[in-house]
Amino acid sequence: MSVQAAKIEVKNLSKFYGNVQAVTDVSFSVGDSEVLGFLGPNGAGKTTIMKILTGFHFPSSGKAMVDGISVDEQPLEIKKRIGYLPENVPLYTDMTVDEYLNFAARSRFIPKEERAAAINTCLEACGLMNYRNRKIETLSKGYRQRTGLAQAILHDPPILILDEPTTGLDPNQIIEIRSLIKELGKRKTVILSTHILQEVEAICTQVLIINDGRIAAQGKPEEIAAAISETVVETAQNGDTWELVLLGADSDTVRDKLSALGNLSNTLVEPMDSRLVSAHFIVPGENAGERIFDWAVGSGLKILEMNRKKLSIEDIFVKLTGSVKGENK
């Protein structure tokens, strides 16, 4: 398949459904060979944005551009450039995989003399070569998902928009589909909506967190974590988590001495045995590791283990949306 340049630009995008505003003043861009992860709780506006980008809905205000083309001015041109995999894959289950992809190829106006090569390329990329003559109704959920992905890349679009591509798959199937998406992301622009936070960390180069129709954060996961730690300082909940194993005092003494480190949170100090104490806490501010080391030396404690846990994408999501894992989509 040929490599094509692609870029998405969204500027001040808003969408109303009657009197309900689903998206408010959203702006972002996605460059070539990037995988953008869409995160947000139910009703946040993710699906609305994806439908606008695919030309199924039009914005109420603002602009969505694909390769410099406005989605509301030339929706058919946009559809030529995008491969779309909705959450509920629209398959004709009485067809074989080959029949379905032939139908999709005709619908995409792929010239007859190019269809066989295009279908074979997709079958190979999605691991479906041995299933091409199987009826879709006989396929597992994982292979149906592969079939849906095959139709999305059939016309070699420079952009892929995938809505919950691993929903309902078993662990092995999830690994396979993630690997395929990551490979596609090396030469295409991919927007991926998912409710699985680990999926974002495994696949995505950029993250967009949406809450109440607005962008709550965007950038690389580590950049968002750093921004939260540096700029949101109203509570001591912002910072890295530190886990220590200490020698030299009992748990009550260690707990008292920790006050010298400042305004800690999520503090837990427990005896491990007659000699060792574990301490777990969040410490805000810069140079935390150096401060902890100096504190231990000044307190007459030996640090036997010291582990730093940075904010994960799940921590970031909960901080920005107030949602817990399993409730977002």
C-alpha cells in the first residue's frame, strides 16, 4: 500500500443537538504517523467528534479539516481519505469474508482490476488469509473485528478512525489487534477511541482527554502528568507516589518524622517485621527524591528500597474527569 501524507486540524469545533451542546470549542491537530487516543467518560463528546471527522455529522460551528479539506464542505472527499471502524462493526454475516470485502471494494469505487490486489493486501495485514472463504457468521468476535478493520483499510486511506476496536475481545485477540493498530500507525494517522486506559499507554503517541464536551488535557501522557504535577498545586494529591523500605525506627517514629517532608498525602506507614518499616506517600514539589534522601539521613534512617511511581494515564484520567476506571467510554 502506498504511503500518503495526512493531517487533521480541528479548530473551535462545537456541536449542538437541539438545545443540548455535545461539544464546546474543541481544537486539536493530528500529524502524520501519529496515533491519537481519545479518552473521556460516557457522554463526553468523543463519538460526536469522530462522526464529524468522518463526515456523518456536521459541526454547528468551528472547522474540521482533513488534508486541508473541510468536512462540511466536501464530505465525500473526506470519506475517500478516511477508514472508519465503528464500535458495532456493520458486517453482512451471510457473506463470506471475501464476498464482504468485494462488496466494500465496489462501494469504495476501487477499480475492478485493482480489487483483488487490494483485498489480498488487507487479508494479509489483518491475518485473514485462511478465513477468506468463511462466512462471517461463523467467525469469532476477534475475527469479525479483523474483518471490520480490513474494510476500513481496504482503500488504503491515510487516516483511520477506530471506535473501541478491542471491545469484547479475549486477551490474545486484544494483543493481536493492538499490535496491528500500532503497525498501521507507523504509516497512517490513527484516531483511537477506547475505554481501556492501558490501551492508550500501549498504542498511542498522543492523548486527548475530553470531559463535558471540552478538552481537559492533550499531549503525550508524560507531558500531561508533568503539567498536572507542576500547575495543579491546590492539594497535596498532585505529585509522584513514593514507596520506601526503611531501617532504623519503628512505624510510629517513622510516621512522626515524615511530617518534616511537608504536606504529604495518601500516607501509609506499616511495620514489615521487627526491623523494617514500609512507607507509602505522595510528596508534592520538585526534587522530591533528593529531599526524601536528605530527610532519611537527617532522621537516622537507612533506605533499603526506594521506588517512584509516576502518574499513570489512569491517574491522569481520574484527576481530570472525576471518573473511575470502568465507567469511562
